Amino acid sequence: MSEPAPLIAVPNVSEGRDPLVLAAIGDAFTRAGARVLDVHSDPDHHRSVFTLAGARGQLASALVAGARVAVANIDVSAHPGIHPHVGAVDVAPIVHVTPDQRGAAAAEALVLGELLATQLDVPVFLYGALAAGRTRAEIRRGGPAQLAARMAAGELHPDFGPPALHPTAGATLVAARPPLIAFNLELAPPATLDDAKRIAAAIREGGSDGLPGLRAIGLQLAARGGVAQVSMNVEDHLALPLARVVEAVRAHAPVAEAEVIGLPPEAAFAGFPDDLPVRNLRTLEAALP
């Protein structure tokens, strides 16, 4: 009988500028038995996204090994990144690429939450299907300071771990979910931060254009010369192909370049426009031969 397909994890750490720290985190993942398929770092977001593959029953332990290095080296109490965050290891989802992996991913995520809490003393909040649909944004609202206040007031209680934030590492959000596409569009000059915010508000789910399952914010990237960016998460790439997202943004402003974070499935690019360059384009299928 063949071995089950590996599970995928996509831990996001609140460090995008120190290559030595990121290398140490990646080495810890590898030494503990995970394969590092991809690392994407962004100095403006001050965030790095690791894509890992690992065996069922082992991936959670490998994640904790890398998280231990992150907790020891990242202080989110005075973090300058523009991406919303509440922790050194901000999110650590286990991904079920196919429906038959859903149960294994859920079990691995629950083990991960308990290990992060008990071994690293970091409070863990579940989101998504493991938390009745609660979103990352609900927990992150207001950043670490507001999360600490809401915990102290009894408004929020972690699913695992201590009732207060770790003094430097904050909290970690854990889920079991299908693939999520982190997708950014840089607007052509002379678009401004206000333009990016206006477009993000229009296209996100609940906005005037109302694309389903789309989370979007407008940002300005100092490291790329002040370019305005619409930064997005696509929750269901089959229901919302990236081509439709591009079309929606182009209805408001010209787009100079696209960027993907991590390893999207090939299906996300069905019908993608040939005239739009995409940075960092490498698919999950290419990384998992």
C-alpha cells in the first residue's frame, strides 16, 4: 500500500528582513522532518511565508521546532510591518489539498495548537472550520494590543494555552483549511495608497463589487518605490479564479504587475491574462512531483 500523500502547512512568521533568522527557522523545520517547498519574504509586509510538506503525525512537531526559533528571535511588541499580525508565528494553517485529507489536516492542526501552547507558552486561537467559521480578521482586529485587551476583558479566550499573550511572541492562529491564494496586484503609477484602499474596499466580499471569499486591503510598498498595492487572499480559487480578480481591479485602475505568495494550485490560474507579468509564480504541483 502506498504512503498517504503528505500534508501541507503554510506558517507565516512576522519577519521579512533578517535572512539569518529566516534561515534558522527553515533549518529547524527541515531538521525536524518537514520539507521546505518554498519561502517568500517581503520587507514591507515584514513577513515571510513558508510552505512545508510533511507526513501525517509528524508535521505538527516539525512546525513547533521552527516556531521555537521564531519565538526566540521575533518580538511583535514593536513590529513595524504593514501586514496585519498578532504573533511571531502569526498563522500556522494545515492545508488539505484534496477532500480526503480534511480529517487528517484537522487532527494535525489540533495537535499543533496543543504543542504550541504547551511547549512554547503561546496562546493559540483556532479559526475557520475548527472555530465555527471565525476569521483571522476577527482575532487580529486592532493588532496585538487590542487582542491583549480583549483577552484581559474576557471577550476572547484562546483555544489552547495561557490566557494572556506571550510577552514578545504574541499569539498564533491555527486552522485546517483548503488552499488559500495570497495574491497581490501592484497598481500602475500614478496610483496612490488611497486608490489601493478604495479598490480593496470595493472588490472584497461585502464591498460594492462583492467578489466571493475575497479579503483585500490597500497598501503602499516603500521597498518598491512607494508603489500602491492591493493585497488579497482568495479563499476559494475554484469559485473565484485569479483572472476574475484581475478583471475586477482593472475595472478601477491599470495594473502593472501581479505577485503570488507561496505555492498556488495550477487551477487558480485558469484563464489568467497573458499580458500581466506574475512574480514568484511556482505552483504546488511543480513543487510536489
